[in-house]
Amino acid sequence: MEDELEPPLPAGLGSLTAAQQALADFLRLDADLLATAATASPKAPSGRDDPRKPTRWIADLPEKDKNALLLRAARGDAGQVHMELLRRFKGETDTGAKSDTTPRSVAELLDATAATRENRERRTAAR
């Protein structure tokens, strides 16, 4: 297990929303582990997206893909088509959400977490 690599990290893990923090608290996630994982998380996208971007992206989709997606939607699969389109759009147009860091092993992540915890406890004791 300790040789396994950490999964891809979501953008903005270092600055959780109130709802995300509440979920982390509810799940009793170790705050030091979360902070350590966040060091490799890409920054959350800032600002609003250009509202014309999806229009251009859809216009550039191959006609074969558009027809297949419309057929699936017409057959009652609209919810999944919607999610697939969003995932594809974000994946193809999101330039800043990829992390440049190499995934760490579980052992490396746990060692870094222990070091983070020790530093925090040392600072607290010094106060």
C-alpha cells in the first residue's frame, strides 16, 4: 500500500470552500495530511470564464461526435451526456488545472505529513 501513488489532486485543494471544509471535518480528514497533499495541488482557476468559449468549443466538435451525443440525449441519456460534455470541455480547455509535480507514494506523503505535524507542534510549543 505504501508504494501506491497518490491520486490526481483537484485544483484549489489548498483553499477549500466552506462546504469542502465542512465535508473534510465531517469525514475527519487529518488536517496535516490535507495540508501536505495541498502543496502539490494546482491553483484553482481564477476569474470568470469567457462565456463564448463553450460556443466555440461545441462548434469545433466533429459532426460525428455531435450526432452521437444528440442521439444519446434523445434516447434519455441527457444527464450523462451533459456530464460528459462538461468533463470533455473542462479537460480540453483548462490550461491551468494540471499539476506539474510528480505523484508521491503513500509513504512519501505520510513522511511529509509527519514533518508538517512536527513543525506545527514545534511552532505551537514555542509560543
